[in-house]
Amino acid sequence: MGVQGFQDYLEKRCPGAAIPVDLLKLGRTAGRQHHHPGPLPPPARILIDADSGLQRLYGGYQTDWVCGGEWNAMLGYLSALSQACLYQGGLELVVVFNGTLGKERWPEWARRAQGQRQTAQLIVNHVGSKATPPPRAWFLPPACLSHCVRLAMFRFRVRVVQTLEDHHQEVLSLYRDFGFCGLIAQDSEFALCNVPAYFSSHALKLSWNGKNLTTHQYLLSEAARQLGLKTQQLPYFAALLGNHILPDEDLAAFHWSLLGPEHPLASLKVRAHQLVLPPCEVVIKAVSEYVSSIKDLGNLDAVARDVFNQSQGVKPPYRNALCGPGHASLFQNLPPLPDCNDSLSGTMVYMDWSAPYDQGGSRLTNHHTSAPSGPSHSPSSSSDGDEPNDSSHHLTDKSSAWDDPASQGSGGDGSHGNGSGSNIPSLLSMATRSHMDITTPPLPQISAEVLRVAEHRHRRGLMYPEIYHILTKGEMKMAVCIEDDCNSEMPPASLLFRAARQYSYGVLFSLAETHRHLERLAMSNRGPLEVPPVIVKEWSSGKSKSALTPELVPALCFREWTCPNLRRLWLGRASEDRSRRTRAFLACLRSDCPALLNAAQVPQHLLLMCCVLRYMMQWPGGGILQRHELDAFLAQAVSNQLYEPDQLQELKVQHPYYHTITFPCWSAHARSTPPGNPSGPVLLTSAAESVITQSSGTAGALMHVSVLFASKRA
């Protein structure tokens, strides 16, 4: 609903606003226009928003996507995509991942998570009843798929960026500041910002021979013409559709007033006993007619009087209400950009990245200001860059909110989403403020050096994004897993791997060192030992809880040994430091035993999976995996015959009390086997299959401790 419905309207209701294009052909055409003597021109850079294009980056339309483990197909597709762009079309891909906590969009995220849980239940019911892959329309990204795609991008030397505070603003800043010649995404907010050369990520298709990369190019100028709007009116149109700053609930009365009492849908509002919103198509048409009738775009007070005429008689600062504090740059009057129908072969000048990529993050807008409960630190890690080179197609108005630190808002806890200076009541936000204002004890002091390294790795995509938010804000949110809410015997993935996360929190906040220091003080003072708790807010959507109510999870430290502090784990370069990193990783998964490091018994590329299996087998009370199920799992996943389909086809594991059960290879083989395993039957019982189906949460838990291995990259 609201502004997010504009993308569908653009595709379905605006004929001629989406035209088919071949990106590789456009790139080759642009390369042939280079008539100057000397070396070849640098490849044209295309920015891909991974947040809205994850399904395509996963490997196109996979028939079997529910398993979440078609890694070979994904790696093959990404390899072909990167090579085709660079060698066939002269295009360089840069993929930007959403690494923000996004608290200003919390209600929107909660509604989306609720819908994803319903989709997950449909998937589970379909698999259980029909034993076939679910429809593609139900695609639900396996948890941590974004992280796996990011790692694959590194493997194929594709440049990666990860946003930090506001995903949309930072994507647009990248597009502007570094001279990109196209944006591949599927988001209404990008479309309404009139991005030149805006392409569809959902329609992205690579031909089998790698010579064609087709998609749709959106011509917003054509869509605006059909709506009767001018380019300078689009910010007002976007703001009045409804967004995370000005939600649909606040604009419902205004939208109904635009339709009038004679509209055929007016009776719905009269008969309903609850808040009813008009259909998105009707709202878009009505708002476009209203915006086109505005005579003076600079008179925001007059517009606000129309919009909030029925808002309980409150007199707000209308200017902030319409533009939104801290997010005005999305819908402000931006300087005019080239029309959307300017293709890659047009007059756009390709600007080379003037700074090395490892220094590119310093030229981004630093949206991080301070954490509400964490310590402040020096912003030197991202503020020491020079001003970006200008170009003819860049936004030249340096006074806009893009570069004004004051317009970025507090940004620390995201509570500015409704505006601290605005008194406009939001039906949605008023109900959630009590949950978002839950206070926790102050976080331990984190050294500035550790925070600098964390931000550096976060922006370059070298680290799981939630780690930075845990260190600075003490909060994290978890993706929805494909698991059966109706199965009371199996714990949810968020609960199953909570202990692993708790030990990870203890490592991140150097809890063991704090305990040791306080013990020495207590012994010297002969007083009681008082250890302040370290609490992390875990936001997730579950069957028995709201997504807007966090779980307050305490950090734990290991009993068997004293883990070094985080600075030593991350920055230590001695051989014993590497051993400590490995031991901390194993201890988080309750697998701290020397046998797991014996390559003759456990191949190193299977260490992660074996640790997960060991962790699941230690679940209190059992019931997660039985011994015969574990044997069947290991027989195929750790078999040295993984590349022999015929032998795997005949592989059997017998158990004296259970019959051998086989079912189609699509049902569980992707989760139970590493890359390289061919198709073949899986010898698992239905209980094991349900565990594997829900084990997408496993990856999410493990990525929190992956920092201990990623720390080798200083």
C-alpha cells in the first residue's frame, strides 16, 4: 500500500512506461562510442540493489528454491552474470546490500514479517500435502541468503557495498557520487526519485549463452505524463501516497476526502467499523489529480491544511510533517535529473571511480552519529575522504539534505521516524512506541579501534551486518524462517540457536574479561561479586509474540576457558590468536573438542555443518535429530562419493527399528549436502526433513560467530 504500490501500478497501468532493453547491448554500444586514441575506456558501472533483487541473484527462477541450498546453481549463475557483464558488455557490476537496522521502518518491517510467516506456513503445508516444490509466487528467501550471495560476489571479484543507516539514501548517494550509469532495483522509492536509467531487477534475465542480459527500463517521465504530473511534482506525489514517515493510517481520511461522497467506493468507509483504506490504484489516481492541481508548490502550509484538515484538530509544523525529519532527501525537490528514457547509449558521461575501492567508503555520507546506550567513538573511519569529483549528470545542489548533516536526524535509534518536533498522531506509531522504548542496561564500553574496524568491515560487506548493530545499539532483527508454526514438538529456529547467539554476544562484548576483572576487584575488596548484565534486544516475528515486542536476551561467557577480549580476537596476528579465534567459534556452538579439528576425521570444508549437527544433537530433551537420522544425514552429506550420482543413488542407511525411507531429492538434499552434490534420493525420516526445512535459521545464527573467522581480514 502507499508509495510501495506505485511500482506495480507503473508496470500494470502505465503502458509504454516499461520497455525491454538488453543491458549488454547498451554497454557494447556505449563502448563503441569511445573514439579517442589510447587505452580502452573503463567499463560502465551498474549498481544493483540486492535487497530487491535477491531472487534473481539467487540464480534466476529456481524450480527448487524452498530448500535454500541450491548453492551450485547460484554460484554458476553469478559467475556467468559477472563474466558476461564484464567481457560481453563492458559493464562492471557493483552490488549494494541492505545492512541497516531500519528502526524508522519498524512497523513496515513487522507487517512484512507477518505476511512472510503466513507464506512460510503455506509453503510447509504445500510440501507436506503435495510433496512438490511450492509455486514461485511464494518465494521466501532462506534466512541468511543475502549473506551467502555477498560471499559469492567476493569470490567472483564483484564489488560489494553494504549500507549502514538509511538504505535508500545511501543507494542514491552511491548512484550520484560515483557516476553510475544505471540502477537495477525494484522499489517504488527509487522509481519516484526519477533515477536516470532505472531498470527492473525482477525482470533481469541472462541468456543461456551469456550474450544477452535483458530486463525492463522504467520511463518515469512517461508514467508522470500519463498521470498528468510534472517531474517537479513527483516529491509531493510520493509523500502524499503514504510512506514510513507519513503512514497510510494518517492519510486515510485525506485519501477518502479526495474520492468524495459520490465515489462508488465511498460506501465501504461508511459500512466498515474499522479503518479501511481505498485501493492503491484509486489512491494513486486521486493523489495525482490533487497534486497536479496545486498552483504553488512552495506553499506547503496550504497543502498541509488540505491533508490534515481532519486530523483531530492538531496544529503540527506542516513542513516537517510532509517532508519528514531526517528523511527529507527522499521526497524533497531535488535538482532536475535527466529523463528516465536516457539509456546507456545516450549522452551520459561515464565517470571513473577516482579513489580506490578500498577507500570508497570514506566518501559516503556518514549517517552514524551516536548510539543511544553505547559509547561514542571517533568518526575518523568514514569522514576523512575528500569531496567527490563533479560531473555534468550529478546533483549539483550541495545545499540539499544529501550533504547537510543537520538534516540526517538523530539516526541513532531510529525513533525520529515520527518526528520529534511533530505532534501529528499516527495510529500505527502510537501503538508501537511503548514497545520501541523498552530500555536495557548500558552496553559495555567498546574501544574506538574496534568500532572503526567494525564499521570498515560492515561497509565493505566483510561482516554479517547485525554484528555492527549489536556492538553500537545492542539490537538485532532476525529474518523469517521457513518452519512449521503448527508443529509443537519442534522449537522455532530463533529459540533453537539462541544459546549460540548468547555466547556470541559474550564474545563481542568481551564478557569473560569483564568477569575476570570484577572477580579480582571483589577478592581485593572482600565484597560480593556484582556483574552488570549485558542485554541484547532480539526482534523477530513468532507464533506467540508480536514482531514489535523484542526478546531481551542476556549475553553469556564460556565456563571452560577465559576468552580473550574482542580487540585481541579481531586484531591479534600471532599464531595463538588464530587458535583462540577458532576455539571461540567452536565454543559458541558447544563443539569445543580437539577431534573436530582433525582433518582426517572432519574435512575442513564440512566443519561448519558438523558443528551445527553437533549443536542440534545437544538440544536439551533431545527430539531434534535421532541417531539414525544423523547417520543418514552424514552418509550423504559427508560421503566421499558426493560426485558419483550412480553410487549415491544406491546409498542406503539401515536402522534396526526404522525402515529406510526415501523421498524425492528436492525435498531436503540441498540443505543436507554441500556444494557439488548431485541429485539423488535422501534417506531421512519426516522428522529430519522438518528440521532441515527449518534450519534456515541455522545460517542466521552461525553468521553471528563468523566474525571470529572473518577477523583474519584486518
